[in-house]
Amino acid sequence: KADAAAKGVWTLKEARQLHESLHIGAKALAKRCRISTVDAKHVIATCPHCQKSPLWSSGVNPRGLKASEIWQTDFTQCQLLKPRAWLAVTVDTYSGMIVATQHLKTDSKATIQHWLTAMAWLGVPKQIKTDNGPNFISKVVQAFASKWNIALVHGIPYNSTGQAIVERANQTLKTKLEVLAKAEGFTNAIPPGDQARMLATALLALNQFPRGDETNSPAQRHWATRALEEGPQVVIKNELGEWEQGWKLVLTGRGYAAVKKDGDIKWCPLKSIKPDLH
């Protein structure tokens, strides 16, 4: 019993040290350190830096059915990282893996440099969705995408509606950086000599540990077995409130699912899908 108690103290100590380094969530902490979820939640509840951190959430936004099928990319400002305050952020819409790079400005050169880094991490995507900013629609960026056989899809400039996944990734990453910076005593800005380390630490925490209620980390999902080719028959509720037959389940996530019919893919809330029992 004494040994068991001592081991419990040690794992709790490890959990606190790990959380102080990466500020990961309760479920990831419990799994990593082999402590109870209750103990993990207590560790986080006693951390002064994590009380206002928003949870990663998922919505029904068009996603890839496998890793590196559809990315979303955006540039966002992070004042903690001055003078190179621009972050180029890419999120894989299937796995949720985030890649971010620092830049002085948001030009075509920065865009291509960022995508080369993202490709080194994640593989070459089939499609990248961006807003209609000048750096994304320039001829040099179009030529880069064509060279790599990547389809570029553009939305409305500075409109986050079609870029909901990367917008959430932006906020999640910046919040993680704020928490890490505050824990090291940096309130207004991270010293330039520490910026690369802290950005890498934030990405490590977000990619290599489960987020929220997820069981696997984004990195595990990214390199795991892909979506079902032929799932079970389901019926879905359409916009008129009627149930449609002939669909097959392809992929499920937190609160959403992809279904397939005659080669068409449709994303639906889980509450709008049920087994086809006919």
C-alpha cells in the first residue's frame, strides 16, 4: 500500500510537471500519466493559466475523408510574437493537425514557405482552402499549387464562415501561446530568442496529445487507417425535414458525419442520421 501511495504521489507530481510544460487537457493528462480523470482535472483546476482557455470544438464544415485531402490555411496576427507577428496557420481538416510558421508579412513568398513546411510535416494535400487574399491568388502561388497538383479553393476575403476550422485553430494556437507565455512570465511579448521554442511547444501540445474529449491525438489520427470505403446504409434528414434513403456512412466525428450516395459526399449533423432498417 505504501508503494502504491508513493507511486500515486509520483504520477501526480509528473502530471503537474507535464501540465506546467505543455498545459494539455485533463483526458490527455490522465492517459499520459496514468492517473484518474478526477486527479487530472484537479491538476488543471489548480493551474492559474488554464482557467480561461477555450475548448477545441468541432462543427459541420466540409472536411477531408482522409489525411492531407483538404487543408485550410490562413494568416493571423499574434502580438506576442512581435516583430514577426504574422502566423501562417494550416489545419488538416480530417485529422485536426496544425502547422504554423512565423512571418514578417503575408506575401506570396511567405505563403509558399509555409506550405513547404506544412507539406514536410503532413504530406502533399489534394486541396487547400483559403480566403481570397492577394497572397493566395497571386500567379506565383497559383504556379506553386499547379506544380504540386494541388487544387486551390478561395472564399471571401476576411470572412471566417467558410474557414471555420482554421479560424478555430488560430484561436486555439494563440490561446495556447498565451498560456505558455504567461507561465514563463511573458505578458506583453515573448522575447525573439524564445519565440521559436514556444511556438514549437504549443504545436507539440496541440498535435501530440488528445484535445477535449477525443481519444487519439491529431497526430495519431493523421497517420492512422483512413475512412471506410463502404459503410452501413443510413437515412438522412434533408433540409425539408424528410428522411432520404440510399446513403452510406463514410466517416463520423464529434457531432458530425460524412455520408455518400452515387459518388456525392454530404456532411450532416449526427442527429440527422439514423440506420436504414428497411
